[in-house]
Amino acid sequence: MDNINVTNINTMRILKHTNTHFPDKLIYKCTIGYNTKFGSLEDVTEWRDDHVVNADYYAKLAESNTKAAGEFYKKLSYKGD
């Protein structure tokens, strides 16, 4: 993890999340882009670290999803009500 972009780490903060339905349970969350992970501190940290290490893969995946959505809307024949 020597080549980690420091600006990304600042935006990938792990925060303590309070759930009013389960106030006694410790829940943490981390948001990266449009994806949010909730869970134990260990689970959320592992998820965040995976996104840091595999940043190139997740960037290609997001680009692929954007292209696929664009193709879907090009072929959409819905004209409204």
C-alpha cells in the first residue's frame, strides 16, 4: 500500500453510525463513490482496504457500468405516458 492516494483516504473515512433501532450495537460505515458499506469495524475496514488496493479494478468496473447504462438508454423505446 505504498502508492495510496492520500486524498482518497481522506474521503474514505470510517465513521461510527448510530442506528436508532439498535442503539446498543456498534455499527460503522464507509462511503467510496456511490457505494456505502455498513457493518462491524473489521468488515468495513477490510472493504475499504480492498477498494484502496484494487482501485484500478473498481475504476474499470465503474466505467463499464456507465457504458452499459448508456447503451441501455440508447436502446430504450419508452416515450412517456
